[in-house]
Amino acid sequence: MKLLKATALLQSVCVGVLACWIGTSHAANPILHGFADPAMRVWNDRMYLAVGKDLRAAHKGFAMPYWAIYSSSNLVDWKQEKLIDPELVSYMGKDTLRCWASDIAFRNRQFYFYFSDGGQATGVLVADQPDGEYKDVLKKPLVAPANAHQNLYDPTIFTDTDGAPYLIYGRDGHLAGETENRHYQIVRLNEDMISFAEKPRNLMTDQPYGFGNATHATDHNYFHKYKDTYYLSRDQMYMTSKSAYGPFSNPRNTGQPGHTCFISFHGQWYHAWEFADDQYGVRTYRQVMMTYLHYKDNGDMLDDRFFLKVGTCAVPCTQGWDKYQLVPCDLKNAAGTVDLCLLFEGAGELMHLDWMTFRQMK
């Protein structure tokens, strides 16, 4: 196998151990501190991001006082379009800390905001614009305990290629003391987006406990489609099916923990997810991350941080910003024409890159 050698002229004061940025067309990760449960949608050539706010790093337990919607035209500059107060929800009340996962949809010249009331119910608010006045049009939950077998977590809105809208929600797995497994739910919505066109159905998989296990029924679902294949995800794990109603099979892994979502924007797929904020080191104070997503020919999903890793090298300390050093790196050839991304790992201001070049090695 022939090797390519990359040579770069760099100046560096120190080398660290933690990655700082992936890609070249969106802002440095994390894109948001203190937020969780990201859901991305595209409307009018902008990316919209719905999130829930974690209260503070020092708080014990999950406490989320409000939701927020951000938007960006370039994934670099993010604007807060709206802060959504749970007081707008007739049955949640003031000072609630149950603003769990949400999702958004654009239809009928209106903006629909779906949300989880701490796992107790799934509701919907409606506005004329993303930054408009939101109204609780139903004055009750869209999905209440009476018809949901307590599967009320984390709504995902999915619109199929034929225009049919679906709501996916719930928990998947088994709880101690129960005789039956729980399953994520799917239901087709009517054109009004606030009522059901059918009874909810179980989303079945070929795994004994779905995305959960024998003692735990998990939430954090996400649902999307690529070409003719439907993807049902939970955090880093996903399964696929040729039908929106399943069954889903072939478990695979993106490698990213935490509530996840996937979407195409300007011809490029993206993956956003949440996990504990490294700055504070607590599970209940989270951050939102984003990176490029790629699909293999067989439909497997790959994040850029794992995509075609062709070489690594250590950059030595040059003892000054005015001192440069040549740093070579042998690269393994990849078939075809590929995009190469540079991933720098460390903390603080790592280095100054002056130039780089490629040459063929015998």
C-alpha cells in the first residue's frame, strides 16, 4: 500500500489531550452550555434547534425550568428565537421544573411545539412564527396517561416523504414488577397536527427488550428517514426498517451518548446530541454538541470524528510562538476521493498552523 505523507509547519507552546473542534463550517463544540435534549428542524433556509434548559450545575437531579428555540443560517451564529415558559401550558403551572424533551414542526403556516411534561404527559403549543405567541390550543395533553400506558416521554415529530406526519414517543424495555415489555409508540397525526388519525402502535424490534433491558425501560427516542430506510434511535444506538411501523432490527452505534437527533441541511447531514458538560462534570448539567454525519453504502451512520481516520501525529512544544517546526504524518490511503478534516486535540490555544502539503511516498 502506498502512503501519503502530510508535512506541516507549526508553532506550538504546549500540547493537550482534549479535542477542540471538528469540521470547518460550524461553531466550536459545544454549541450550547446548560441545555439538553436537542431536536433540529429546517424551515425557510434556517436550522432551528429546540432544547430544554438545565437549571444549574450545582442542582442535584434533573431540573429544567423552560424550553428555548435557537436558529442559524450557517450553524456558526446561533440566535435565540424564543424562550418558552411552561406557564403557557394550562396544566403545568408556575415554577415547574419538568421541561423535558421537545420537538418542532412547521405545517399549515403554523409552528408546532411538542413537549414532554416531565414524562407525565406529551403536549403541544402552537404559534404563527418560531418567535411568536405560543398558545395551548388543546388546554389538555395531546397524550395523557389514560391512553399511553405511561409511555409519555420525549416526543419526536416525523414527516414522511408522502407528507404524512407521525408522533413517536414513550419508553422501551422492561420495568420490574410489570408483566409486559414497554415499547416506543408511533401514531399518525391528522392534518391539524394536534389530533390522532389512528390508534398508537407499538414500535417493535428484534431485540428481547428493544432499546432497554430486563430492568429498565428507556426514553430518548429519535426517528428519521434516509432514502428508503427508517431509523429509530436511542442515544448512540439505532436500528432500521423498511416500514415506518417496523419491526426495527440490526442494532448499530454512532458512538455518541445522550439524547440525539439527525437532519439534512443544505445537502449535508448533521448529528446533534447532549451529554454531561465537561466544564462542570455533573450528569444533570448538559451541553449540546454537533458534527457532520455520513452514511455508508449499507446505510450505517458515521460521525466525522470516526470517519476515515487516516493518520495521527503528536505536535511537540516549540518553546515559543516565533519558533516553527516541521511535523510529518504518514497517511493510509482511502479509496476514491474523500474530504479530509483536521482534528486538533488539547486545551487552550494549541498551535499556529503555517502551511501543509501532501506528497506521495514510495
